[in-house]
Amino acid sequence: ANLEMASGVTSRMLRAVRAPLGRTWARSLSSKPDPEAVTPDFATSVNVADIRLGRPSRKKPKKPAQGSWEGLDGLEERTKGSLISETLSTMETDSEFQLTAQRLKEVGAEKMSLEERKNRRRALDNLGIPDFFEFLAKEKVAGDLSRRPAEVLQLNIGLYCNQACAHCHVDSSPKRQEMMDRETADRCLEILKNSDSIHTLDITGGAPELNTEFRHLVTEARKLPNVKEIIDRCNLTVLLEPGQEDLAEFLASHQVRVSCTFGNFFSINRTR
């Protein structure tokens, strides 16, 4: 009896719920929406069941045609001849370079280098970066700090360069005449030959390829059995300098790894 009573109550409850739902569905199919409808979706005359949503169209980026990049415009003309004359002309009109040159003339290279080191140290202090030995003490680094055997011999063979980049940490330019001579180059080769641990010769500058000892160093180092790798820190523009037409072939024939950096490709820097 209790089960029949519960069943009757449930049936009446379902009919009570279905009735308003049925009226609401009927109103939703009518052309005139009911202003008293609680939910706006039930008052719309649009049959959402017939609507099919398509996938959003995504525009694929257009790939530039081969050789159509605007940075290539006039490339042959811009790279004709040496870059040195253009660099020297820019140096004469660059205000920052003029200030540096004037300061160098007033105090000399040694004192200016000392001032630069102090300025860099102050900049690190302002950033809260501690001195190296202070850092070791703070971190309580245990054990004796002893150097390991040298594996790479890096040579800066001169500051002469066909460019004068503002970010260059050794201020290389066509006006710098500091160059490694043959005697020093041969001494470096002797050290390299007699080393039990050095396996890599890393050559930098300046533009090291413009030093007269560059090819001598590469040729002789490649003959040494302990030298596994030779690295050339190249600015790439030197490959287009007059007299360097065979440079790429020379580097390839001596299995030299070229390490190079590219500048910013934004339009303001494309011609630098």
C-alpha cells in the first residue's frame, strides 16, 4: 500500500513538472516570444537544432618568396668593396665614439681601462651582485678551489676590424693597429704543441682573419695531432672584404669551425 501511494505521488509530481515545460516548449516554437519567460533561450524563435557551427578559419602566414626579403634589396651594391671606408665614415660622425676617442686621448688607454673596470664593478654593486670571493664565503663553498688542466687555448690575435660595433667589449675598429706578430704566434703554437691537455684552438679578435698571422696559426695548428678543433670567431662580413675571396675555402679545407653572431633583423638594424 505504501509503495502504491509513493508511486501515485511520484506520478502526480512528474505531471506537474512536465506541464509547464510543455507549455514553455510550445511558446519557444511560436513566432512571438513570451516576455514573461524566465530564461531567454526558451523565448527565442530560432531553432538552434538547425544551426551548424563551422570551424574558425585561420589565415596561414604567407611565406615570402625566395629572395623577396626587403633586407636583400641592394645587397650586391651595399657589399661591394670594403666595409672599412663606411665604418671609418660612421665613426667620424658618431657622437658616442667621438666622446670615447676624446677621453682616450686625454687619459690614455691604461687609465681609461681602469675607469671602465671600476664603472662595471659599480654597476654590478648596484644590481646587488656580490664580489666573487664574498659569494664563496656566503655560500660556504667547501674544499680547495684548484683549476683544472686547460683544454682550450683562446687567442686574441689583434684588435683590427672592418667594423666598429658599439657592443664590442674590446673596442675593435679599423683604427686599432694592435696585432699579434709572428714571434708571438710561433710561441703560442709551441705551447699548443707541448700541452698534454689542450685540444682546441679558439681564435678571436677584432676580425682575426684580417691579421697576417691568422692563416699561419690555422695551418700550423692543423698539423698538430693533439688539436682536435680550431674555432674562428668571425663577423661574416670579412668574407666579402677584398683579398678574402678564398677565405671560405681556406676555412673549409682546414676544417675550421666558424662561430658567428647575427645582429638584430629589425629594419633599423638591417643595414648595419
